[in-house]
Amino acid sequence: KWWYYVESVDFAWDPQSACKYEWVAYQGSNQVATNAAESYNKGSFKIKNNKIYTVQVRAYVDINGQAVYGDWSDTAYLFTQPMISNKNGITIDGSGRMKVKWGKISGVTGYEVYVSTKEKTGYKKVASVKAKKGSATIKKFKKKKFSKKKTYYVYIVAKKKVGDITYTSGRHYTMQYKKGSNTLRWSFD
């Protein structure tokens, strides 16, 4: 989980029996956090929003006072859910098109835009955009134009493809559009 406002990230991995763990985190090539001798399978560190971090973990055991290490895990990529602007992040024009703007994340491969008329359910992917864009214009939702009088919930998911694996930012919050105003909602935590 990426905590946007407190700028920290929590992560976990599958536990191994009778092991301790060591993990290391990087932002680009700079090491930003590390921890060792932990007997639980989770970690946390401070981050900056709109950046990509990589994390690796390895298990080890103490045998006669000597640490014996396993291999490092595959690299995991961690990044924030893109934040939609509170002010004019979601607008609906006179022809019923919705425009959504968000903060870009350097290094991702693209974004997906999801919309619903209910806060917790009913989301449909309405747009996929390339990494260089920080906005999308959506013409219709469920075959109808958008109405300035209706309430909509919108969230963005960032994606990064590495080989055959696609990492995503996940979803924690939505932005509510209601009568021209945008309000942040922590819909999924």
C-alpha cells in the first residue's frame, strides 16, 4: 500500500519457515532503504510520490552463528496510484465529454482510467493512455454522454511492463465529481 499523504509504502512477501529476511529498496540507482534481521515478512520505507522504487528481498538463517543467505528475489516495482487534481481534475464540457487530469509518474508505461456512478462498485475501464500523457478525454460512459448533474467516481491506475510482467499502482482512492466539484474519497482502504 502506498500512503500518498504520509509518503510511505508498505509491502509484504510470502513467508518461509524459520527464516529471517533482508530487503533493500532503490529509487533509480540510489539505495533509499534497507532492513535486515527481520523475522516477519513485511517492510516499509519513506518515499516520494510520482517516483518508481524497486525492492528485493532474500531469506537467511543463522547456522552456528554464521548467516547463510538465499538468493535475492526478483525485483518488484512499487509506485503510487496517480493523483487526480482536486481542482479541475475532472471536468465535463457542454457536449457531455469528461476530461480527467492527473500527476504523471516518470518511468511507467501507461495509465488506465476507470469510472463509475457508485463509489465502491460498477467501475468500467474507459480509457488507456500512454505514459507521456497526464490526461484523457472520455466521450461516453455506458453508451451515454456525461451529465454535469450526475455524480461520478473516477480513479487512475498506472502500469509498468517489465518483460512479461505488468506491475500496477493498485487503487486506494477515487475522485468524486459532483456538480462541478471534485472531492477525494478513500474508497478502497
